[in-house]
Amino acid sequence: MTTAEPVYWDPFDAALARDPYPLYARLREEAPLYYNDRHDFYAVSRYTDCQRGLADWQTFSSARGDILEIIQANIELPPGTLIFEDPPVHDIHRRLLARLFTPRRIAQLEPQIRAFCERVLEPVAGAERFDLVEAVGAEMPMRVIGMLLGIPEADQPTYRDRTDAALETEDGGRIDHEEILITEGFQEYLEWRKKHPSDDLMTELMTAEFEDETGQRRTLTDEEVLTYCSVVAGAGNETTGRLIGWFGALMARYPETRRELVADPSLIPNAIEEILRFEPTGPFTARYVTKDVEFHGGTVPAGSAILFIQAAANRDPRRFDDPDRFDIHRVSQHMSFGVGAHYCLGAALARLEGKVAAEEILRRFPDWEVDWDAAELAQTSTVRGWKTLPLVIRGA
């Protein structure tokens, strides 16, 4: 009789990232509290554990970062890095940005977002084959974020490419924590915007008054504005682009679903939710543990790093019926945008961009396959998605 090898999960291993779900299933059942001694981190994978931990910022702190490499580097993070802060300062900074990302304001962007999508699809009109990531995933979110920040179009690719380069790793490698927040280049626009205010996010951030954690009424410092811009640019470009890639991949794998969406586009918003559950672009989130805490009879010591594997939680059979089935009619509360104080501020924008992209792609290209031999997953320890995804258009 042979005994199965103990489950081993390495978030830096590209081979494991190709199809992590069988391994996630083993983690949920065999090691609901997992410890990796090579990289010195803990992980939980069940829905209730991820929900509990991500909501408890007092025990599971973001103040040292939400990426494993950054937490373990123990570096000082610049002020205004919302995703790397805890309340009360996090709440103050979040409220400042939240008024710029209200559902009403985001909804008003739809005509401009649609125009961007139509524009990036023009060069591939009538094509028999094109790379969806190159044509849409890498272009449309960049244009939207560039518009919000007021970055000239000619310079937008530079910021996108810097973000991609900062997150990309070699197989088994780690992110360079010194590159993760890129403010280089934003400074010149900040100085220009001071003299030429406009209706954009950078101008609003420079001029908005707020009461800081010391009770002082003030505007953001230049450093804080630059950090905000870096966070918005990075989050908005990377994750939304990966979402569009997963849409293309899943519609090829599930052609009946694609045909259903072509026949009834009103199903697209819920299809985007199912894509987010089924293939989340951010598969896990790291936290710093501030005090000893127990999971499943084991103790995670204070001072540890822990990963909450949302991609595993999204397929927990304790929470979802038949969780490995892709079902656009499913009504579910997935974990892909986080929980609690750090729930993704850009969720409404990502959903809107995903919906518009799906509508416009399906309207022009109702039938396609993927050349899987030429498709390539991006190598990064923080997001999971396609670096290249060549679509072969049927009936072109």
C-alpha cells in the first residue's frame, strides 16, 4: 500500500500555476491550514477561513503589504498606499479615493469605455486570427486608466509596460519589492497639472481637502498623490486586462455558453461574475499576522505571513454547488474582490470594462477557438492570466 505524498504548494512555481485547482482542492481537504517551510508562510484555502481572515484587519494586517515578498522584505511603505494600510489611516485615504469611484461616476464612463473598446478592436476587424491580450487586454484598460489620470495617450503604454515589468517574474522568482510602486514619470504630470488643472483624477487628488489621522485639515502631499496614481495605474491595468483574457479563454472552452451570450447579451454581467469566481485574476492575498491565531487546531504565530487563497475559496464545495462547473446562471458571492475594509475600490470599474469588452468582442466575433499551443500564461506571483491568447476566428 502506498501513501500519497503530502500536499506541497509553491506560489512561485509556474508549473503549478497552469492548473492550480486540483492542488487547491487537496489543500482545502488535506491541509486547511498549510505551512510552507521553504518560503516560510502559512496559507488557508477554505471559503469561511478566507472570509474570516480578510475581514479581520486587526489580526491580519495590510500595513506591511499584501504581497508575500513585500511582507517578508519588511520595508517601509510610502503613505497613501491604500492597499498597504490599516484603519484608521486606511479609511481616511480610502474615503478620499472612494468619492472618485462611486458607482454613479463609474456608470457615467460607459460611453467613453465603449469608445476605447471599439477603437482597439478596429485594427483586427475582419481578421482570421489575432491575439486578444495584445489587441484588447493590454490596450483597453490602459486607455481607461490613462483617461482617468489625465496621462497623454502617447505616454500611456510606458506606464502600462512599467507595471507589467514590475509584476513579472522568472519561474520560481519573486517580485522586486523596490519596483512594485512606480511613481517615476508621474512627477512631471503632477507639476504640469498644478498649472493646468483639468477634470481628471490627478487634479481631484491634488485639490481635495480632507482631515488626516492627526485631525489636520489639508490636501495630499505630492508624494501621496504620486502613490495614489501608482496604485490606481497598476491595479487598473493589470487585473482588468487579465479578466478580458480569461473571458476569451473560457468562451473558447465553453462554446455553448458563448453562443448563449451572443443570443442574449443581457446575460453578460452575470457571466463576468462567474468568470471572476472561476478564474480570479488575483488568486491569493497576503497578510501580516499581528497575534497568535488558530485555524483547524494549528497555531499561526504572530509575526508570520499568511496567504488567503481566494481562488481556492471560490471553488469550495462547502460554499458553492458543483464548484468546478462553469455556470453563467450561478448566483454567487465570490471572493475575487476581497472582503471588508480592503474590498476592491475598482470593482465597479473592472465589472464595467469586462461587460463592455465582452459585448463588443461578441458582437464582432461570435465564434472563435484558441490556438492553445501558442497561448502563454504570464509568470507572476500576484496575478494569474494570459500573456498571449491567439484567437482563431471562425467564419472570418
